[in-house]
Amino acid sequence: MKVGFLGPKATFTHLAVQSYFGDDIEQVAYSTIPQCIDAVAGGEIDFAVVPTENALEGSVNLTIDYLIHEQPLYIVGEIVSPIEQHFMVHPANREKWEQVNRVYSHSHAIAQCHKFLHKTFKGITYDYATSTGAAAYYVSQHSEELVAAIANKLAAEEYGLEIVKANIHDYHYNHTRFAIVHPSLDGECPSSKLVSEKEKTTLMVTLPSDQSGALHQVLSAFTWRKLNLSKIESRPMKTGLGNYFFIIDIDMKVDEILIPGAISELEALGCGVKLLGTYNAYMIKQGAEKEAK
């Protein structure tokens, strides 16, 4: 089995892959989220793991838009991972870490550590990498530069960096949600040593044009059936101003009556409805870097 992820090694996505699938698979790193999604759509790999939402920074719009507009894959599983960010340098610069003049990491990681960076390195230059793992790799290859990376413990171990300040993230309840995607809705996600936290269904809904109260009617179709919605989010259709679709998460798998009934009601209202996935959601515990390693 081949599973793709946003690389290089030791990104948070890689950590999610290792925690869920273990070592009995071929892990394939890709440099961008679209490349990872294209690979599973093209049959190069069996599953792809991609980030969809962060507790602090919100949805990863690139992932959502690419799955909707470019490669219509299905969600067959979900992994929620704690995000623990650390400030690391090349071992050659350990004694000079307070003199670094540049911080390199993913834009979300830098934003998640704003308080530490503002207090300790006010005015420092931020450079954005495609991933935290890519930033750690860069620092490992440039000992001559006074540059630091923000990444996880797995990255420090993988690339031989020194963590000079641990847990620099602003909020300690930060988590990222990852989707396991597959070309088929019926693609069976392999079992995992992780414990499933909940069951979920994700729908994409488009509203009928020029109909007053349409969104209220959509929500009512779920409300009177007592279907709990854990998320509703709008994204542009990219067909003109004011045209949106909605991503809706329901806290249960598709059954024989309730969710099909809600979908039928929405379609009767003139809405477009697409089932994006019905799957189990899994949670990685704190300190998972060492376990995954």
C-alpha cells in the first residue's frame, strides 16, 4: 500500500500518516498539496493524507478548493493531531540562537507562534516554506546562515537540529484536521491502532439562486431530524461574485433514513447536494512524535 503526504519527511502530515498507518506501508512525500491529491487521483498511490483545517488558522482553503474544483476525491477517514511547535537551529548555531536574523517555516506555523516571536525577535524576517518539514530540512543544510525553523520534534530528530525553545505555540489546544482521501466513495480505509473518536459525514451543498431564506431551509432540514452539524462553511464557487457552496459536517455516518431524507429534502428545495464522504474520525494523543518515530 502506498500513502502520500505533504512532504518532506517530518511534517505534521507525515506524523499523522505514521500515527495512523504505522510502518507497514510505503510512504510517499510530495512537495505540495495539489501534487499529493493528483497522485492519488492518478493511481500513483492508494491514499493521500492532506490538511483540511487548523484550530487557530481555520480551513486550509487550498485543500478544500482543489478537492472541489480540480480533483473530486472522497474523504474516507479523518485524523486530528495536536500541533506542538518548537524553535530549532542547526547545532553549529546553538550558542548563537538568540542572534538569528531569519525564521523559516510554514505561514501557519509562524502565525501560531506570534506571541513568542514578537516578544523574543521583534522585527525579525519571516520566510515561508511549503511545510514545517521543508523549513527544518533547509536549516539543516545551511549551517552558515543564522536561520531558525519552527517545526515539530520529529523534524528536529529527522534533520539533526537543536530545539532551543520548546512549545513556543501561542495556544496549547491547537490541533489540525487531516483528511484521508481516495478516488472512490467506497474506498475502504485501512484499520488503525488509533481509536475512532466519532463518525462523520461531509456534504457539499449549493443553494438555488435568488431564493429568499434558502440557507435557513437547508439548516432546518437537519434541525428537525436532530442531526448535529459540527461545521458549516462557505467557499466561493469561482463562477462570479456572490456564488458560494457550503461544506457541512454531520456527526454521524450515512444511515438508511435520516441523512438520505435530509438530502432528498434539500434536492426538493432546488439545492445541489454531493456526498463528499462518510467515515470515522481519529484523534492522535499528545506526545505522538516519539511514538510515531
